[in-house]
Amino acid sequence: MMNKKGQAYTNEELVKIVLAVLAIIAILIPLGYKMYQGLYVPQDVLQARETVKQVSSMVNSMKSGTQTMVLTGQKNWFLYTETNQICACDFTKGTCDPNRKRCLESKERGIEIIGDKTSPDINGISLYLTEITFTLTEKDGKEIVKIEKKSA
């Protein structure tokens, strides 16, 4: 190899070049991996987001009475409420993983989830192949939608 002056590189210069290239690669590979992780959203998290959107839409569009819906989320995911938000979270490790949690606020109506006995530390309903009912009621002058697992 020749440098700009047409002279051959010395061993010392070649070692410096190789070390510089290795240092750049050592920085770029982890940086690229972090960027990929930040952009990649697992399929079950996307599915939970869609489920929360569907439930929120049902809550906000109800006119009266009772309606049903089948949840088709992943095992270990539960639907619950948190400060007037409808949330879905992965409870694989026994508690909600905040990185795998999706919530939507319900501004128009209150939400009450009547959980089943299979849920973890929360009052929630499993997202895994569960049929739920929505019942529009009124409490203290405010519309409340009760969501519960449909009884067999």
C-alpha cells in the first residue's frame, strides 16, 4: 500500500490504521444494534396496541346496553385500567413489564374492569381468547363502561 506521497506505509502506520478501523467498527456495531432495538417492536406488543385501540373504540362508541367482543391477544397479557386509561401489559414475569405496556386514555367515559381470578396482582382480564362484555351504566352522573369476562 502507498500513502499520498507515493511511499509505502511503515508497519507503525499500518498498525495505527488497523486499530483506527477496529475502533470505528467497535463503536458502530453496538450503536447499530441499539438503533435496531429501538426501531423494532415485537409482534405481541403490536397486537396488544391494536387490542387496546379496539377496546377503547368500543368504550367510546357505545350508545346503550351491552355489547360483546373477543380478545385475541397473547398469553400472559392482561387488560386493566389505570387512572382512566385502558391498558394491556405483559405479565410473563409476574408483574407488568413497563417496556411492554400499552395504554390509551378514555376521555369521554369512565372505565371499570371486573377482573377474573386468573389475573395477577391487578384487577384485569386475560387477553388470550377471552370473550368480554361491555355494559354502559351511569354512576354519579357520569357514564361508566363496565368491562368483564363473559360468563359461560
